[in-house]
Amino acid sequence: MIISCEALLFDNDGVLVDSHDQVVEAWTRLCGEHGLDFLALESEILGARAVDSLGRHLPADECAVAVAALATYEIDLAPFTKPLTGAPDLLATLPPDRWTIVTSAPRTLAIARFEGAGILYPDHFVCGDDVQRGKPDPEPYVAGAGKLGVDPANCVVFEDSPAGGTAAVAAGARVIAVGDVAWAVEPIARVKDLSVVTATATDSGIELHIAEGS
């Protein structure tokens, strides 16, 4: 499968880096401190900002305390983040002005995870604290396309979460699903990881090649 676009937008956790074990550990600790059931919240937090998820379950003052505590727990665990298969190799082939990252994590945590996993990251990217409305709202992906000076309709997004997929489609972008989590929206393709994706720079942007049977 070949897909042409002007630019690429990547979610981070679950697409470029594997922070799953650290997320579970930090959230389990936090939920225990605030009388919440992590297993009941697990699907809800996937791809979403912590402030949005916790804000549905805690009063505003307690939510603010919980969000700050969670950030501390997750930053402490960030050095254990791993790169996901294929991510470093794909990023290394991309022109620096043709891609960026759009993550729901706050900036300090995002950078800690990039560095923990040892992956390349751009000078300018979009974090959860850069937007008023997080995924599934389209604002993060509209902002990500704006960083590159590209219309979202001319971008391809790589996402692993239902919230992120919804955000990308609502922004007008085409989206490739990473992993096997079911979505409410239909991606243009689904891949197990980025090892099956290669990219070639063109005069107008990027040409993606997705291996057959991926």
C-alpha cells in the first residue's frame, strides 16, 4: 500500500514509545490514593489527557492535586520507557520539517519519555498542556499540522487510541491505526507497529509504503 501526503503526525505513547507498564504503575498508585478503580478507568485514559480523565471523577481541587502527583510518578518512571519496534528507524528517514508529534502527555513528561526511550523528537511538537481541549477533540491535530504549516487534510496521522483516532479524523486528517484496539472511526490502514512502514521524501512531501499483510 502506498500513501502520499505532505506531512506526518505521530501520537507518542503506544506508537513511538512503550510506556504501558509505567502508566499502569503510576495510575494504579494514584487511583489507590484517591479511591478510584484503575481497571474501570483504564480504557477511558487511553490517549486522553490526565486532567480530562480525572476531571470526570474528582472535584476540581482534588483533581489538580491528583494531576500534579501523577505527573511526578510518571516522570520518575520515564527512564524505563522503551522505543517501539520500527519507530527509531522510521523517524530517522523523515525530513525534519515534514513530521511532528502530537501527544496528550504534558511537555515535561513527553520529553522524559522521549529521552528514556532514546528516540528522535522534533524541536516543536504539541503536548496536552498546549491545547485547551484534548483528544478526542480535533484541536491537538489541528495544532500539530499548524506547527508544520500544513492543512490537516494533507497529513497522515499514526495513532493507537480510539480518542486519538477520533481526534485525527475530526481534524480532517487520514489516520493509520497502530495495534489492534477497536475504534469507532475507520482508519485508512492498520499496522502492528512501525516496522512495516517506510517513507520516501518527495518534492511535495512524503510517500509512505506499508508492507502487504501488515
